[in-house]
Amino acid sequence: MARSDTDSWDLASSVGATATMVAAARAIASAEPDPLINDPYAAALVRAVGVEFFTKLVDGEIALDGELAAGAELMIGIMAVRTKFFDDFFLAAVGDAGIRQAVILASGLDSRAYRLPWPDGTVVYEIDQPEVIGAKTATMTQIGATPTAERRTVAIDLREDWPTALQAAGFDPTAPSAWSAEGLLAYLPPDAQDRLFDDITALSAPGSRLATEFHPDIAANLRERGNEMSEQWRRHGLELDLANLWYDGERNSVVGYLAGSGWSVTARRRPELFTEYGRPFPTGEAAAPQRNSQAVIAIRE
């Protein structure tokens, strides 16, 4: 089903199911012999959602061979590197820059509030739809997970007035902050992407930092890949139409837009990140559209 301005979801449907997919990739990546990341909560969160295909993946009950193997290995490798990038971003923000408030936009099944070594006094705000926030919080409580920072949830759709809700939860716009928009922009219409950055800019004191991504021609590149993955998963009983979750339309370059809004911006292409973390960038046709994706870090001037 195509997206609309009023659609909603939980962690087993639509956009929410992609958060479960990403958590499954993190769980598998964490269990590799020489793991790049360590997310000890990802597997439990995936099991709690209850999507059989993803549960079987993290439990090793689906063989990663043939066409499924190529797609799964690409996704797992990219998600491991992406996770490491955002982990390092937050650790540098609170360590090197001394920032003590972090905001995770569209937090999904992100477990950074529980697994990163946050300094004392750090507040981590998680923003997502109420059903998503509620389900994750319940699971983490059930498995006995304890946040390593003060975790404050903001249960609101990003299409609503989330800046007001964030400040009502205690966010201080006069103090520097660290923001992540990870795996989010593709699910926003082009104009909503700009509004999101406008809102972040308005809430960001000088010295604030932002990490995000930019994928040129994202809808066209991902739609074909989404159709292929959806068909592969359908053979294993999962009905999730990835190709219709992204919005078409020409987008402003994240780098240029943020630079024009008072941010100092640096960007690295995805193969550079793989090299930095000692991993070979995947070869093959499926990986080609990912080569131009950029990991972006911006500092508010």
C-alpha cells in the first residue's frame, strides 16, 4: 500500500517493520565472529515484535543462501557500518564536545540509550510513534534492560508538532545538542525533509551536532531493490512491500541545505566508511546504488 500523510504503523507493519528489519540486521551483525558492532538487545527486540521471518533470521532458522544470501549480506554489512557511524558520532559528541542532550529521531528499535557508555548527566530523547515507543519500552522492561543515560521518550509522529513535545519533555534549546536522523529521510516527502532540518536548526544552539545520511536519487535506486527484496521475503511468508514505503520527488542535497542553514558540514561516501572501519565495500549490482550514499555530520555555527 502506498504511503499517505495520515498513515500509521506499529513495529510489524509498514515503515515500522523496517525498524524491525534493521534490528534483525544489527542482531546478526553482532553475532559475527569479528563483529563491528555490539547490540545485545537487538535479537530480543526482534523476537518481541513477533514477525516470524525476522525472528527466524536472528535465530538462524532461515538459511542465508542463494538470492536471499546476497541481499541479506548486503543489508547486514551496510547496517553494521551505519550503526558504527552513528555510535561513533554520539560518543564523540558527548566525549569530545561535552554535549549532554541527545535526540534520536524516529528511534524505532534503537537501543543506544541502553548500550552506549553515556557520561553522567546525559539525557537521551527518543522520538517515535506512540505504538513504537510503547512496544520497545515494554520489551526492554521485560528483559530487565536498564538505560545507561536518562532516557526520555517523546511519543509523537514527526508529522505533528514534535518540537513542542520535545521541549515539554525537558529539552533545552539553549544548550548544545546531538541529533541523529538515521534511516529516516527516505520515508519523508522532499518538503518534509526540509521542514525536519528547519525544525532541528531552530532547536539547535551553537555547537550542536547532527548526523544523518543523504542518498542521491533515493526513491529510484531503492524502489527496484525494494521490489527484489520483497519478492524474496514473500517466498518465506513475509508480506512487506518495501518499494512503496519511500517517497518520490526531487530532494534538496542534505549537505547543501544544512550548509545554507548555518551548519558546517562534512560528508563521506559509504565506501569510505567501509574502508575506515576495515570492511570491504560489497561488490555486485545490488550494492552499486549504495556507493554514492553519504554519511553526513554537521556542526551548528
